[in-house]
Amino acid sequence: MKFLFSTISALLVSSIAYLVIKNNKEPDLGVENGMLAEMPPTPNAVSSQASGGKYTAPFPIYNNDPQASWNLLIETLINQDRTEMVAAEDHYAHVVFHSPVMKFKDDTEFYLNESSGHIDVRSGARVGCYDMDVNRKRVEALRKEYTEAADFLQMIQ
């Protein structure tokens, strides 16, 4: 019985240590040749540059004004709860979202793709295999908030 308890305890401690290390390891992200980072083989990420079940729509550019659209997106991101802005450059942004209870980190990137006329997005969990569509739902909620703000700005202009 002691051996079983020791084995289970060791496995539990090892699993928690693995999750903590992986959750705090910065992923290799960014834009290269107009492309955001590749998608993982696991179903815990979505991207506007992916195909199939991992695809999510890009964010539109409003009033043919890429810079105003980008600024609106950055403002939308800054106003999110449990968010850490890692990078906010002219055409690239990287935001880390923290889950409320377990503090898991999800990396979300945005790329102002002026040549395609939209803002590309990629969002993925750092740990785990399946994220219960948290990243997809978050991107859709962000897109909705961004779109509503852009529609309002167009209406008052």
C-alpha cells in the first residue's frame, strides 16, 4: 500500500511540475513571410491562416483604414480581463490570456495583413491537448467586440 501511495504521489508531483514548466515556457511565435506560427497537431488552437476545423475568420479592416483598425484592435485587447500584452508593434501583436482558476496561458497573435485587407489571428493553448474550444470562443468574442466598436465608430462619423 505504501508503494502504491508513493507511486501515485510521485506521478502527481511530476505531472504538476510538467504543467507548470510547460505553461511558463514562452512559445516561438511571430510573423515570418506574412505567416503566423504553425498550428500544433493538437485541437487546442485556431488560426485565420489554417484550414479545416482549425480555421477561424480574420478580423476585417474598417473604412479602408488599416491603421485605425489596428489601433481599435489594440484598444480592444488592452480592455480584456486577465490579459498580458507581450508585444504591440506596427503590424504584430502578441497577447497572453490567463484562465481564471488554473492560470493556464493561451497565446493569441494578430498580424495586420494589409496586402490581404484583413487582420490575421492565431490563438492556442500552451498546455493540454484539447481546450474545450476556449480559444475559438475567445477569438469569436474578441471579433464581435471589435466589430461592434468599429460599427459604432462608423455610425458616429
